[in-house]
Amino acid sequence: MKIKLLIATDDADYAEHSSGCISEHHSDVIDVSVCRTREHLQRLLIAQRFDAALLEASMAKSVDLSAINLPLLLWSEEECASAGSFELKKINKYQRISSIVAELLELCAKTLPEGCDPEQYCQGRKS
């Protein structure tokens, strides 16, 4: 199973670093895409489905997230006020990328329906 992950943040340095680390060290299990504007995010979610997404609050506002099986809110202590209004599962933005990946993999495994074949469920092909 290869998880189709979207990282949606307007922080160019964070997007480049996190996507680079994930691509370099976890390309066997994660296919990562990056989006840095809300307009691009809207177009991308119309055209594609994603197994999971790491979204900043500023990017997730007023966007239909139905094309994402597991939307996760990237949050930090500094951005705590804007993250509080969302009812998405939160994931700490400023931690080791390996910790983010481990948490992401665990959450993806938990969202699979019982008895479901991960290979068929991945990327929106629910069996």
C-alpha cells in the first residue's frame, strides 16, 4: 500500500523540508504532493483524491475536504488560536518528520474498515 499524502501549507521552507524528507526516506510507502496556496488546493481536491493530508488552518478554511480520507490539521503553539476552531485531528507541525510519518501511518491503519484489503482501499478505491 502506498499512501497518497498531500501537504498543504503556505510555509515554503516547511513544505520543502517535510516533503523532501518524506520522499527521500519513505517513498516506498508514501507518495507526497505539496500545495502552497488555497486556490491550488481547491483545484487539486477537485481533480484528485488523497489518502491523507497535512493541512494548515489557513489552507483548510472554506475548502471541501471530502476528497481526503484522513485530513489532519498541522498545528503549533504559535498557531493554536486559528487551529482551535477546526474539528480535525491535530498533528504537531514542529516535530521530527519520522514522528509525523509514524503517527500518519498509525492513523491511516486505524481508518481502514475492518476486514478491508489495504491495497484495494488505498487512494479512495474502497472495497
